[in-house]
Amino acid sequence: MTGDPESQNELLSLLGRRIVLGITGSIAAYKSALLARELTRRGAEVRVVMTPSATEFITPLTLATLVDNPVHSDFTESKEKGTWTNHVELGLWGDLFLIAPCTAQTMSAMVTGACDNLLQAVFLSARCPVMIAPAMDLDMFTNAATQESLHTLRDRGIEIIEPASGLLASGLEGKGRLEEPEVIAEKVVNFFSSSLPLKNKRVVVTAGPTQEPIDAVRYIGNRSTGKMGFALAARLSDLGAEVTLIAGPVALPTPPRVKNRIDIKTAQELYEATIKVWPDMDAGIACAAVADLKPKSVSNVKLHKEEFPEAVELEKTPDTLASMGSSKKANQLLMGFALETDDGIESAVGKLNRKNLDFVVLNTLADDGAGFSHDTNKVTVIKKVGVDTEIRSFELKSKKEVARDLIDILFQIK
């Protein structure tokens, strides 16, 4: 990436954010194309929901092209095939539901809970924060009914982007213009930076394999790619946490907004780096696939075949997770991982108790698509509850989605 740091930061400011952009039937809907571009330019993934009347002002094709996602405007995707638009899935997908422009009619429906179009159904299903940018004529905006709708929505926690003043479509001049797309995009950026649930939380994440050298070119290692740990670090940073990522040898870029990355190779280096930062952390996620054994004697040069000993003597590596658990303070949370080749529940519960973890995440190579190298994973989360445990299993998902589930569980995010 080239350019000055300020421009680069702007391009990263919404990276990883999921925004549902709602568009209603206003002449200002033409600005939604510019807004969609501003959001995607800053890195957001955008999905668009339109009211039927909005499609009379701007075409779904224009918006679909700009956001590189299908645009939804009807409960039925295909009347011929009988497929429907899953408004619940849309409501759960987003990190923010932004309605811009938002008409007086839509605001009124939001207040009363009316549900006569797809946009209203998504609104009623949304678990994420909602932000609206009203746009209408001066007299409509100042009408007591409109002002009462705004007051009610604000009281319910809806973020309001006040309209700007200027020349209106009616020829009047005054307040009611949709705020400019660049301003709305910046307000979205500021919203995320100021209202993130994990702001001021410090979390250390270990990821990837370790390599335990035999000689100058050979080592004992494993097949870990680091994808699961990096997905966790990305999700944490997206939610505002200050993340320290301690990474073994992997070919992955540092996720956006991760504050500190420490690259290591051996289990000893992982231990030293982790134990150094652990006392200052609010939580730790030990996702690294650490080699449990290392050669007792290491050659500084390459050994040729005739120089190899008949046996390589091994010794144990430091147990980083056990050390974190034994030194864990009452205000710290600790999540570990257990990779097995069978169902693994008994082994994972043993690890949970033996290493004083709050959670252990079990994944098994017996499940297709789980474990090393895949972009997907299938996990079971075991939580310590007093002397008992709670077990919750998930279906096969992308590692990004698994990371969302795990962080929600760890920090009890709803």
C-alpha cells in the first residue's frame, strides 16, 4: 500500500466492519451511491436493503455494483423459484444498520413497529446498533409528529445523524438535506471507535506453529497455518481491544488495527514473549500449536545423512498455557485450545481443569473441514462454571465466523 499514513489510516478505518445500508424513498437516495462508495473505500463490507419506493429513485444494479453484493428490496428473492430473503440473517449479519436517507414515513414505522417492507423487517430483527440519517423537506422535518419520532428513536438508543441546512428539492431553504456522504462515513468511523464493546481491553493472542530446530535447516513442527489465531486477533481488534499477537512462523499479514505483533519461532521464545506481557492483560487466548518436545542437542550447521545420530534425544518444551493459568489473576480470562483426533471431550475437560482455564476450545481432526490448513473450523467450547462445566457445540463455519462466536462467549457480548 502506498500513500501518506493519514490516507492509509482512512482506507483501513472501517476494514472488517459489516454495515447493512438501508435506503428509503427519498430524492436524496442518489447520495446513497456515493455513501456506499465511501463506506467500501474505507474497507467496510456493505449489504444494501432498499424499500420498494427507493428503487424508483436509484437502481439496485447501481448499488450492487458499488458494494459487490446483491441488493435486497423484497421479501421474495425469486417468485418463480419460491426463494425468500432471510431478513433475520441480514439483521444478525451487520455490525451496524445505517439507514440513509431515512424518510419521515420510515421513522414513523420504526417507532410503531410497522413491518410492511423488507427494510422494516430487517430493522426489527437487527441486534446491532442502528443509525439513521433523516432527509425530507423543511416543513416535514419541523412537523411535531416528525420531531416526536426523532425524540422517541433517540430515547431508544438509535443514533441520529442530523440533516444539514441548505436548498431543498421543493425550492425551500432550511434544515432537511441529507448530510453529505463523506460526513456520514466519518460519523460511522467515529461511532465504531467510540462505542466498541472491547475498548480499553488488552488481550494477548498466540497463533501459529513453533519450530524446534534439529540442525541449521531441519526442525520439529506441525501443520498449523495460524489462520484461527489471526482471525481471533482480527475480531478482537475490530471490537476495540488492544491486541498483542504473538505469532509463530506463518505467511499471514498482520490484521488491521492489531497494536503489537511479536514474531517467534520456538516454544521457548513463545513462552518468554507471552509470560512477559501476560501480567498486564485482561485476557489471553492461547491458540498457538506449540511443539511439546524439542531436540535436546541442536547443531548449528546442517547435518549430512552420515552425520545423523541413530536417535534424536528429545526434551519437553516450556508449557506456556500452564504458566499463564497458574499465574492468572481473578480479573483475567484465559481461553485455551485443544486439538484432538477423536471426539476429545474428556481430554479437553482435563486440560481445562489441569491448566486453570476459564474456557477450552476443542476442535478435532475427525471432523471434515476442521483443524489445520482449512479456512473453516468446527469447535466445541467448554466453560468452567464453579466445579462444573458447560459444553456448547457449533456447526462447521468459516474461521472468521468461529472467531466471532468465541469472542462473544469469552466477553459475554450479546
